[in-house]
Amino acid sequence: MVGAMKQNLYALLQSRFPADRSRPCFLFPDGRSTSYGELELGVSCMAAHLRATGVGPGDRVLVQAPKSTEMIMLYLACLQTGAIFAPLNTAYTPAEVSYFVGDAEPALIVTDAAAEMAAASGLDPDPRIHEARSGDTASLIYTSGTTGRSKGAMLTHGNLAANGLALTEAWGFTGDDVLLHALPVFHVHGLFVALHCSLLSGSAMVWLGKYEDDPIIEGLARSTVMMGVPTFYTRLLDNPRFTKESAAHMRLFVCGSAPLLPSTFEAFEDRTGQRILERYGMSEAVIITSNPLKGMRIAGSVGYPLPGVDLRIGGGEETGVIQIKGPSVFSEYWRMPEKTREEFTADGYFITGDVGRQDPDGRVWISGRAKDLIISGGYNVYPKEIELILDEMEGVTESAVIGCPHKDFGEAVIAVIAGAGDEAAVIAAARQQLAVFKAPKRVFFVDDLPRNAMGKVQKNVLREAYKDVFSG
Ligand code: AMP
């Protein structure tokens, strides 16, 4: 029984809290802080509150709430009591939320974690930890679902523990680190990757509600590690106040959730002398590959599979869909046995949907999502190959290449470019470097590419906006 209790992720996290519980866990911009002791007390009051409300092991707690430390206490209390924490993107509209309510059938819906804490803080703290098995579901993470219904990836206590421990080791976290935390906490990046590295090393976090230039630049001066999405880095580089000195206290900049442009990687190194460590992950498996802490971090590569991750390229070609197996890979989608079956191979590998290749030494390169593959006149076109060429052109900040319905070719390649330039000149320049079926047939200039909260370019939005280009 003791063994089972130890499989509860909260028991593992708590065993790594600093012995001196007066040490800070959260540091706020105004100088206030929350200690590990206060965190632990908050979690056990919240656990008492969940139990008093009738929320039990396996029950879903659906949360759509602003980022707060109380939300973290609620997450940890769900782990502690065996309930399943199901966070939702704060951007979802009521109509979208009603789908998740119907799908998750939650025992409790939380829209304001601080209000729950106010109710919980009057109760006697309840430190009892539910005897979870490592295969018990800890969290239900809804995928962003750009096509079709959003799926709930069921991540277990064991999945999250394995990934947290692997990352803490791979990225060299110690109790002396201070993590600059400005990511949302409804997504795996901010909720699991960042939070677990801090809690498992008993270190502190500078806690910001969201990315804002000035608090970030000030936060860097008292932090050692930042985890961000690519837009954090482009925004920092756009700010002349971000200098080599601003980054001098930092030992590590981590980036992921969307591809980091090589130009951003290079500009960051020029400005700060530091190389961003890019890693690759997804809701269904948390982190899969990472560039090394010690050793070469290469622009455009997502590094090597984490220890214990078995990665292969499907389809028998050099480039194909990445398949993975490993201790952090989820085993099913919530109440969607068909989808689960479709996305695993017969021998148990999860089909990520990301297209990539792997060097003989194991290093992985991602060239895009399989569903973004364009088939033009029967030829496969990988948008990334074209985007890399366009991104080098004068006046181009960034590009997105998509396929649009075309009566002769099935799909034809178009490019949407953030920046300014001349359509005919871009097409002519692209044709000098690319086979004619790969070069864009039309080019459109915009101020910014549409992105979601994690900084991912929303190609589905672009495909919709430009769908009539060749039929109008
Ligand atoms: P999500 O489940 O919302 O975290 O999205 C996961 C997807 O983000 C992956 O399947 C990839 O397509 C993409 N992604 C995450 N990290 C990277 C990266 N470093 N480079 C390229 N794509 C990434």
C-alpha cells in the first residue's frame, strides 16, 4: 500500500520539496512570495474542500480560470485526492466549453480558483494522499483540435512523474534555480514541463500572469531559467531594452510548443551570447526530444529523444511521420476508443502526426504536421522546405505555406508572408531555388500570421481565409 501511495505524483513532488519549507516557491513581481510551506497548506485545504464537495478519485475537475497560484494548488489537490484535473484554454467561448462539459462530465467546474481557495481556507487541512497507481489518470488535457472534435489525452501519474524526472535531470535543475514562469497553465508546457521541473528540484518560480516585456526583462535579472514559446523570444528581440546584460544572470533558455525559426535562434545568440535550447513535445506525451544541456544545440533541430523514449520514422522513407513509445506517452483518449486505435500502430507506437527525420546519431528534425502536407499535381510538398527559403528573403519576417484547392493540381501552393515585398519577385526568386511544383503560385503579404495562445501559426485559419484564391 505504501508503494501505491508513492505512485501518486503529488507524493513524489512533495518528497522533493525543500526540507526548509520556509523557502520560496512563488516569487511575485511586487516582492511578495509564497513559501513551500504555504503551498503545501493551501493544497491540503483545497484537498479538504474537494473531499467535502464530494469530488472523489477518478472524478473530473474541469477548470477554465485565470492563471493563479490557487489554480496550481487546485491542480496539486486533484493529484493528492486522485481526482482528474482537466484545464481548458481560457480563450474558449461558452459554446466551446459546453462541449467539454458534456464530454468530461465533471463533478466540479471551476472558473475562479481564488474563490475556491477562499472557501477551502476555512477548512481543516487534509494531508491524506490517495493511493494512486502509476497508471491512474492524473489529468485530462484537451488537444487544440484544429480539425474535428477536441480529444482528451489521459495522462497518468506515471506519465507525468517519468517526464518530470527526466527533464529535471536533462536540464540540470537544482534547488538554487529560479524559473521565470510566464506561460499559461492550461497547457502541458506551463502546467507540467515548467511547474514539475521547479517542484521536483524544490526551486522557486518568478510567477507572471502572462508574457509582458517589462516584467519579463525585470524577471530575468532574478531568474536562472526561462521556458517560453517562440513568440516570447521574438518579442524579447524586438525590444531594445533586452540586452546581453539582461540575460547575464540566466543559465538556460528553453523553447518549444511551436517551431523556433533559425533566424530567431541566431539573433538571440548574437544578442546574448546564449543558445536557446529547443525541445519538442505534445499534449499526448509531454516532452519527447530535447537539445542537450551540454553539447551542441543546433538551430532548426529539436535534439535527441529523452532517455527511455523510443522514436522511429514511419513509412519506410527518410522523412516520415514520427512514432513514439515511452514512459510519458499517454495510452488513450478519453472516451474515444476509435481515435485511440487509429493513432497507435499495431506494435504500440503513438503516431504523433509530426513529419520529421532522424540523423544516424539520433538527432531529430521536424518538417511540419502531416496534415499540413500539400499534395500538388500528385507531388508531396513539405511546407517547411519552402518556408525556410522564403524566410531568408529580403523583407520577410516569417512565412506560412499552405495548399489551396485548385482545379488542375488538386491543391496549389500559396505563401502568406508577414512582412512586405513584391509578389512576382518572391515567386521568381522561389523558382530559382525550388522545383516549379513547390514554388508558390500566389503570395500574400500580411502584418502578422494568426497564432494561438501557444504561439503556433494557425494554418487552418489561413486555409479557410485563402480557400477561394484559385476559384474566385
Ligand atoms: P500541443 O499538443 O498543443 O502541445 O501541440 C503539440 C504540437 O506542437 C506537436 O505535435 C508539434 O506539431 C508542435 N511542436 C511542439 N514543439 C515543437 C518544436 N520544438 N518544433 C516544432 N513543432 C513543435
